[in-house]
Amino acid sequence: MHSSYGWKRVEWFGSVTGALMMAVAVAATALTPSAARAQAASTGPAIAATEEPGLTEIVVTARKRVETMQSIPESIAAFGSQEIIDAHITKIDDLGNLVSNLNITTRADNTPDVVLRGIGSFGVVSAVGFYADDVQLFDGQSVRTDDIERIEILKGPQGTLYGGSNIGGAIKYITKLPTDEFHAGVNVEFGKYSTQTYSGFVSGPLIPGTLDVRASFFDSRTDGYLYDPVLNRTVDDGTERGGRLTFLYKTDVTTAALYLNYNWNRGGSGANLYYRPESPTDYSLQIMDGTQPEYLRGLYSATLKIDQQLADHLNLTSISSFFHSYADTTLDIDKGPLPFLTGHQAFTHDVGSQELRLANTGDSALKWLVGVFALANDPSVFTNTVAFTGDPPSPENLADPTQYGVQNTDVVQRHREYAIFGNVSYDWAKWTFETGLRADYNNSSLTDPIYGIANEQHGTEVLPKFSATYHFDKDVMGYASVSRGFQPGDLVEQFDAGGNPYVGKYKPETTWNYELGLKSTFFDRLRFNAAVFYIDYRDRLFQTVAFQANQFVQLTQNIGASRSYGGEFDVSTRLTQDLYFTTSFGVTKAIWGNVPYYDLDLNQPTNLSGRTAPYTPDYQGSVSLDWSHHLSDYLTVGARADATLVGHQYWDPTDHFQQPAHQLVNLGVRLEGGQWSIAGHVSNVFNKLYNTEYISAAEVQAPFNVAGIGRPRLWTVTLSYRW
């Protein structure tokens, strides 16, 4: 169930979000200049293969230390900087086309909706936490992926090392570090819908051997593709620009990195929710809003990471961060040609965190890590809703301010989290055993001074993990793992049947994840990984209704349990020296348990037992071919094709409405000289239309359905030059 079509419908157009895909780079990546063209697999390849036939090991930091991906007993996908460019991954939605069992889309307020392996719910709970080098992002997850070294997708709960809000997994961004030699580059991109992007970077030493710096920027704009005949213009146009400044200080025993980030975004908000689709298969690039949607957001952040070698094989890491964002939005809530219901919101968000961790280094059979963590997360939102109360047939009334009623709310939240955690693994013969534990304390409060209401709650969660790995060979291992995740309980402002506000509470969601997996590399030419999983998902949070004072009211509350089970595999291989092949495929079945629920579409109570949970495609798969051929010592030609297969999914808990299965194809070509390159790319080659969200009229509690549309065909041409 979704809340009323207005500001309570936070999954469409609420909260501040926008853009912080900045991050601190971690130690070594394995991408070398000779590796730059042949990409690793779409479900695991952060690092490209070398020009010699064979595969290069993939380096990630999933367990907060530098390790090869094949040595970690969990399912991981990763994308290196060159693959991000070649696959034209410019927004987080693109990850869902390349990663199995990951359903991800950016909703109207620039906040990501994520369901991973059946965990999470659009607009209510994100399945994953987003991170910038171990710094969690509560805003700014959907910024353009510019000057990024690597993206890692960790599947399964990450509570032990990363805490709450990682109930289904984590997505980590690692930005590029400064270089100790001078490098610079500029990029110019243009394409359909008047798309233009200008970006560049400069990197090099300030004090040779001690202090390096890297500065990058981008400016992107588009006219959009959603046309509004009422306003006689496209309404999803916009401009986004940002910059990052990174300092890297190095001595024999100390490494310190300071990351400064700024981002600004202005454009239409809510425009991708078009007006009155007749059914879930009614696709349109046209809306009928009478009020121009507006969205303005700015953010800045600073992160300081210090690695200090205390003794041989002992390292202390400190990560301090601060983040601030603001946003102002205007939205046509009733989605009609007349200004019957218009909403305005002003957001601010401040987040500060500190982490200290101590870990051993080296090749010892015993590896351990311990740490402490503290977080202050303070969002606030002022809402102004203006409703027309006059006589619609009289046009002059629409211009009369006395014909409108106003309702305001001012929600201020405070979240505090404190944790202690540890993780240890031990190699014994062909076995590796790992265990970890986290004790996590959360405190939340909510106030609305306009109505004089307030409440708070707190709780403690213990998050264990365990894995056992057997090494059949140095390049083949099987593992079994158990891990626990949780989404912290919180508070929400709600309204009773009489329209009176109060602060509602909901409990934490929790998951237990059981996984069996295989990771293998054969003949240094073929990488094959596979996993099966079962997830026990308790106290699921959803938007539903309750019967109070002889009428229904909308609530956000824990409604019950579900279970998810499925499997996935990925394969990557170099077919020839010039041709690299990758594929991944995953299936998930998410089934409700004994959950009483009121079915608004049928207007009767029901039980969800045995039905399929929403936002979980039956299957997701991708196939990629990357070809790169040297025409001469200074000239290389290449091409890439990506095909995505997405199974059908249900949009509602009662399984009345569904998105049919669909397929997408992307194509790209490139020509590279010594210092220059030119590339062309077409996303959604066959212009397949599909919905990214659908809500029925009964759930919206309005006389129309609402849906979000996927991105249509987009072509771009990019010119680059490097020094």
C-alpha cells in the first residue's frame, strides 16, 4: 500500500537527495595502462585483463582491506573505470542492467529505489547502503559517475562491517586518487535531447614524493524527453554540475587523503511520473501537469582518511566525514492541467561520522580487524501544500488566492548510531574460517514544532556473520556463509482519521542470509562464479491502511515477513586476444508469509501468504561483448554490445499489477589514438518502453493510476583528449 497522493507519498517526491558519488580511493587497484581496453566481467570485472591472453585479478575492498574478489566468500560485482566509460554507466540505474538480481531506479526526487534479491521496497526501504570509501551516503547517491575508479556491489547483508541500512547489501564508489606524475584530460559529450556534458581533470604532484593533488569537474545538461502539452514544453530538462578536489599525503608510515566535493542540480522534479496510464502496459512520454515541476539541490562534503602504520603488520585507519545538502522542490501533486493541489518542500540534511579501525596486515594465516563507529544523521523537511477549494468551472477563481487552503508541516529528525565491530579469519590447511560481530546502538527522534508533536525511540542490534571456505585448488573455492542485516527502526509523521498529526513508530527490519557459493578461475582464461541463497526477511516495512473512526487512514508500519530464495552466476572469459565475453544471470523468488493486508483494489481484507512480493523480477541477466583491436602502435578500434533480460515483476503486494518481461540492448564504438579518443554510444537501441514504477488508482487514492517511465533511446558522441 502506498500513502495518499501528496507529500505523504515520499517515495515519489519527498526528501532531499541528489548527488554524492564522490569517494575516497582505497589502496591499489589493479588497472594498468596495458589493461585499459579489455574489460572484466559485468558481474565482477573491476580490473581489465592485460593484452596477453588471460585474466587479471580483481581487487576490491569489500571487507575493509585490499583483497582479490575471488578470495572473498560472498557474491560481489565490480566495475572498473574503463568499463564504466565503455559501457556508458552514467547513472546508477545503469547498474541494474548489468548486475543480476539488482532492481534499481532513480525516482522523481533523485533518490534511488533499490531491491536486491527480493530485499527492500520502492519508496520505503532501500535494499542497499551506498558508500564512498566506507563513508555511508544518506543523500547524494545518484550523482553522475564521473572520475570514478571503481564501483563495487556487495550482495547479502553487510551489517557486521557496515552497520544498519545495509539490509540486503551495499554499493561502494571509489574515486580516483591523485597521481605522482602530471596527467590531465578533457571530455566533450553531446547527444539526443540536446544532451551536453563537459568534464575534465588535472592530477599531479604539489610537493614531489610527498603531496599530490587531483581536481575534476563536470557540467551536464539536457532538454529532457517528457513533453507536457499543457505547458507546451519538456519538463524533465535540467542541469547538473559538480567538482571534486583530492589531496594525497604520503610518507613511509602515513598516508592521508582529503576529499572535497561539491554538486549542484537544477531541473524538473516528479516529471517522470506521468498522468493517468490506463494500465501497467500503457507507456507514454507525455504528462499533463499544469504546474511546472522544479527541483533545486546543492551539496558539499569533506572526508579525511588517515592510514597510520603503527608497527610491522599493524595499521590504524581513521575516517572523518561531514556532509551537508539542501533542496527546494515544487510539484503538481494532482497531476492535472489545473492547479488543484501543489506542493512545495524545503530540505536540509547534515551528516557527520567518525570511524576508527585497527587491523593487521601481511600474509599471516590469521587476519583480524576491530573498530568503533559513531554517526549523526539529521534530516529536516518543511512542507507547504496548497489546495484549491473554490469552484473549478469559474476560471477567475483559480487566480484568487482566497480560494486556496494551505497546510504546513515542519519535520525535524535526529538519528544517532554508535557501534563496535570486529572480524577475524584464519587459514587452516585448505580451509578458511571467518567470523565477525557488531553491536549497534541506534537512537531516533522526530519533532514537528508546528503541531507540537514529538517522540523518540532507541534500540540495540547484534549483527553476527560466519563463513567457511574450502579451497579445492588455488583458483577454485567453495564457501558457505551466514550473515545478519537490519534496517534501523524509525519515526514517521502520520495523520489519524480526524486529520490530526502524530508520530508513529516502526520496528527494525531484519534479515538472515544463508548462502552457498563457488568461485573459480580456470587456465587464467575463464572465470566462473555462482551462488545460491535463502533469506529470512522479518518485520517488513510497508505503506498500508488501517480502519479508524469509520474510515481508512494510511500508515507506514511493519506488516510481516517474507522469504527470498534463488541463485545467480557470472562468467567472464577472453575468447581471443581482442574479444572479451561476460555474462551473468540470476533468479529470485520472494514470497510473503502470513501477512494480513487490506486490498484496496478489491476493497476487502486478505492475506498475502504465498503471493509474490513486489519489485522483484523473476530473473535478470546480461550478456556483454567487448572487442578491441590494435590497428597500429598508436591507433586502436573497439566496440561493445550489452544485452539485458529482465523478467516480469509485480508492482503491488497483492499481485494485481505487473510489468511484463522486457529486453534492452546498448551498443558502443570507439577509436583511440595516442592521446585522443572518440566514442559513440546508443542506449536502449530498439527504444523499448517500460515502466520503472506503477501505482494503481486505489492505492494512490485518486481517480487515476500513476507510473514512472524508463529512459528511451539515447545516443551520444564523446571526444576526449589526455595529456
